[in-house]
Amino acid sequence: MSLFSAPPLFSTQPKAVCFLRLSAIGDICHAVAAIQALQKHWPETKITWIIGKVEAQLLDGLENVELIVFDKKAGFKGMQAVWSQLKGRQFDALIHMQIALRSSLLTLGIKARYKVGFNFKRAKEAQWLFTNRRIPDTQSQHVLDSFFSFIEYLGIPRTSPEWQLPLSEEDHQFAEQTIPQQAIAICPAASKDERNWLPDRYATFADWVTEQGFTVVFCGSPTERERKLADTIQSQMRHNAIDLVGKTTLKQLTAVLGRADIVLAPDSGPAHIATTQGTPVIGLYGHSNPKRTGPYNSQQYVVSVYEQFAQEQHGKPAEQLPWSCRVKGAHVMDSITLDAVKLSFKHILQDRKPDA
């Protein structure tokens, strides 16, 4: 059922719609679901997506979507490059899904009849100054649902999210040749170190699932901090694991996470990539609200201490705090116990059993 009582922006399918969502990987995954829902309902509408350089590596080849890459490191020249590619073009609507000021400045060179942004209550960094329409939604808890509110505002009926990421046969073959069946993928690194779980607990969990008959696969980017974290974890393990940290493209990583039986990850892109592949995720959350940013189809498996620390630090229950409220402290993730993660793992295995 629609969240909105007002008539939709379009009564017939528009000719061309531009989406602006540059980053991060998790939010890109949410945006894909919204864009593909629009394509399913309006197959003739031409879709252009302005996207970040790294994120484009995951979505290169996305069916019937024109990707315009913005290199934020190039600064104003990067903006000019985008504007040059769009010169002389007019969109029926620009869907402005990113609230950073840099992204809003980028919209100045994009011609569109309607520039649609977040509701005043949720828009930040003066995004409303760069839009002439705002979605009325202030109720959706999860970011993915708020993204769907954009297309619902255009005139797309609400549906359950689905994903079709552009993976090649070579990507799938890589996953099949690299990891066996009965595998658990551990993506231990979040975007900030304080959001990581403790290395010794990752190691103990990895040994425990190995003893349950699973192969452990470590995944991550080639950055020095992620390499160091993976090395620290494996140095504390008794059993061997497959180490793919820094050894995959984003598409190969997606195929690996799709082949895994379960993914363990903190608040990070891989948790959402796994969701696009239908793989259950044990999400480890402390600093942000998993009801807002957790793995969309695995909320029941999330292990979260966010609610506890939100109450302690802000004096209110999580549901009474602002939408994007975070908690602080390098000690927060210490409160996620090994037993709680094991229990979530057991719940997934139980749910996957065929009915007796």
C-alpha cells in the first residue's frame, strides 16, 4: 500500500530519469533494487545513473542503465566532466538520493524538470536548496525503503526488492573454482576500525564453524588496514582458511558471497552485496541502527548492541532518536559476545532445514 496520499509525479511513464547516488557500496545495492523496480514497471524509460568511480566497478554492464562515473577526487573538474557528458540533455526527473553537499553541487549542471530529494526532516547539508520536489516519506526505517519511496513518489507501486547484478560467467566460475560448497564467508572490516568486531572473537568463531564442517573464506579489499586485520585474525586461528582479502574484483567478491552459505560481517558493503545474492548475513552492529542500515533480508540474524548504547548515550530508546543517530566509542563492539554470534549462526542453519 502506498505511503503517499498525493497523486504520483507521473501518470504515464517518463522518457528519461536520472539517478544520483554516488556511494557507498551498501547504498548502491539499495539503489539498484529501486532502479530495477522502476525498470520492471516502466520498461521504456531510459535510465541514467551518476555513480562513484569504485561503485561503478560493481555495476558496469547493469542492464539498460547508462552509468556516468563521477570521480570525487577530481573535484570541480570531475563535476565538469559529468556535465560535459550530459550537455544538451534534459531529464523528466533527477532523483537525488545523496545528501552530501558535493553531490548537491553536482546537480547544478544537470537539467531536469523535477529534482526530487529527501523530505525536509531527513535532508542534510541543505539538500532541499537543490531540489524542487521532496518525497513525503519520514516513516521508513531502512535506507532501502526510503529509496523505494523515491520511485513510489514517481508513480511506481511498492514491491519487494529484487536484484540482478551484472555478473559474468567468469565471475561465477571464479567463485566455484575458489571456494567449496559448505563455506562461510567472513568479511571482517567495516569502513572504520572502531566498527570492527574483535580479532580474537573472529578467530574463535572461524575455528568453531570449521569444526562444524564449514570452510572459512576471508574476504576484503586490498587496503593495508584490511590486510592487517585479516592477518591478525588468521594468526590466532588453529585451523586454516581460504584468504581472498585483496584478491578479488568487486564482481568476483559478489559471486563468492553468493556461493557462500552464510556471510559474517559488520556494518559494511559486503553485508549488502551478500543480500543481493540471497545469502543470509550475520550482521554485527554497534554504532548504527541495524533497522536502518542492516542487511535488509537478514534482520532476524543481526547481532546488535546499538540499542543498549543508544539508550546509554542519548537517554532515549533507539526508536525515539533521529533517523541517522549513531553511538560513539571504540569499546562498543566489544559488547558483542561470541555466544550471541554462534546463536545467530545456529538460527540460520535451523531456518535452512527443510520442513520435517
